[in-house]
Amino acid sequence: MNTFDVAIVGGGLIGGSIAFELAAEKLRVVLLDRQQPGREASWAAAGMLSPAPDTPQDVPLVPLAKQSLRLYPEFIAAVEETTGLSTAYRLEGSLEIFSTPHAEADRDKMVEDHQRLGLAAEPISLDAMRKLAGSLGPTACAAAWLPHEATVEPRLLIDAVLIAARHRGAVICPDSSVTSLLQERDRCTGVVAGGEKITARHVVIAAGCFSAWIGRGEPGGTVPGIARESNFDSRYVPTRPVRGQMLALQPVGESLRHVVRSKRGYLVPRRDGRIVAGSTLEDAGFNKHVTPAGIRQILDAALELLPGLGDAAILESWAGLRPGTPDNLPILGPTDIEGLIIATGHYRNGILLAPATAKLIREWIIEGQAGIDAAAFSPLRFIDRRMSAQKVL
């Protein structure tokens, strides 16, 4: 039987960053992944680091997102210094494009909303817009400049973080699907993975959209008997997969330095000249197929932003599964089972929120409390809501 201080279930950027953070505290950490770590949502992401809310429902996330963006330079420096590897982190700012019929009014409202939330944003002229992004399409009628936003290449980052965690002493276990939790009375004491018992004082669930399936077989499996009962209460982690399709383009005679986005899509430049274009938001279960409809949606938005991409080569297409939740806010914090902590459900913000999430988990484990008010993200909020609904009935 292997014994650790912390067992982390899920080897994406969230789990890897937690392992990296905790290993620095000289804790014995094991990270368990059902396949090769880092090859799910983290691998598929675009890498935009934007703390801005996508919808009004995202506003509670802004303070945590701002904190994580502030932590990013230190986080990147620590990872790169530990490994000697580049993560292609760049603080270049982003350009938000608005189209008719109410482009300027929409832009001004967005800038006002951002500034009220403490986010840097400013309106810019069409001339300034085109100096920043070149040959934008004719539908671009107004723009806002977001100077503090950054980007990173997620595939480089996740590989570097896992190597960095290993350098600090964390044990990384691929192909180690967790089939159940170990419990003694009201305390979680470890997990069972690959038929082997692993004891730990703390267990952190960081398995993204697969969190709710821990111990239940392969998600979406159709083989009779593949799903089975688990002693893990999935009410803590009501995650669902949200498919996002993506494209990598190689432009011809067209370059881009800054992120350019609109309500329809976004373009993220890479340091080698490629441009990542995205993305879809689809409830397609655990199906990661790229579809003609998805590709068309992405290309239509990309060409509207930058018509010069019409001659670009499509280098790669792929899809990832974001971990959605009922309110699309992350699930972070201790449960009512001692020793069991949740860090999942980051939806579209997993790359951005990795440093702040790792810091929060370290605080809960080392200090017994978080340094910020994280009640809005508690895994108990879903159980509390169900109990309230039952009382009403």
C-alpha cells in the first residue's frame, strides 16, 4: 500500500498545478490520471488569459480570475526556472471587435462594465484598431483595447508543469483510473486506482468533466455493465462535458500579434506564426469528433475578423471537453467529508485559473482555510440547493 500526504485525481493543468504547488511544501504528492496526463481540456485550450466575464452569470468569478492573472508571471517563472522549458507566455493585450448596428454603444458599455469590475479596458479609434490588428474585416466598426490580457501555449505549459511537479518530487501516475475512494467513517483516507490502495491524508478531485464519473466506468460507455455504482458522491461534482472545436491556421502573408475576438469567435496568435481559431460550445456528451458544422462556424467567424485568412492552410483541427457545471462556475473547496477537496468545473477558464486554484488548495490543506472568500465556489452549494428544493416540495 502506497502512502502519501495528498492524492490528486486528474492530471490536467489544474491537477498538475496543484501537485507543483503542494510539492513545494515538501508534501508527498501523487497525481493519478485515467490516461496520459494533460491530454484532455488542457491540451485543447486556446490559451487566452482573460479575467473578463463572458456573461453576467460569470461576474462572481472575476475577483478570482483577476488574482490568477496577477499570479501568472510568478507561476510561469517558477515553472520555467524549474524545468528550463518555455511556455510561450506573452503579455500582449487583446482587441475586442464590435460590429454594426450598435457597435460603438456596445463597445462603450463593455468598457464601462470592465472598468466597474476593476478590469483595464479602453475604447480605441478605428485607425488605432487597424494598427494593432492589420487588415480587419469591413464589419469591424468599433474596438476596445484590453492591455493587461495575456496568452500562453497550453500544450507547452501543461507538459512543463507536469515535469516541474515531478522535479519537485510529485509522483505522476498515468493510466491509473480511480475506481473508488477509501473512507473511514466521515473521513476520506485515500483512493483505489488500478486495483491498488493508495492512502492519503487529503484527496483532491481535479478530473475536469470526468469528475462526476469517478468509479463509474468509462464516461459515455455503451458496453453493457461498463457503468457501476461508486462510493463517490457525484453531487459534489455535477460536471458535464461541453465540446469546443478548434482550428490551427498557417496564414499566407498575414500576421497577428494580439488576440482578436468578437462575440462570434477569436483568433490567438502563436509565436511561430500560427493562428488558433475558435471555438464552439456544444452539448455533445463525451464525443470529441470535429464536425463540418463546427469547422464552418469557426471559419466564418475567423474570416469575418480577418479576411486575409482565406488563403491560410488548415494545419490541425481538434476538439476538447470543457468541464461545465450547473452554474458554469468552478467547484472549489472542502466537502463535508474530512480530507476530500474538490478542484474542478473550471469550464472555459481552466488555463487562466490554474495558479489561483493551486494557491487555494494549498491554503486549504496547509492552513485549513482559504485566503479569500470562496463560498460561491463551494462543492456544498449543489447539495444545499437540492435540500432546499426538497424542503419546498
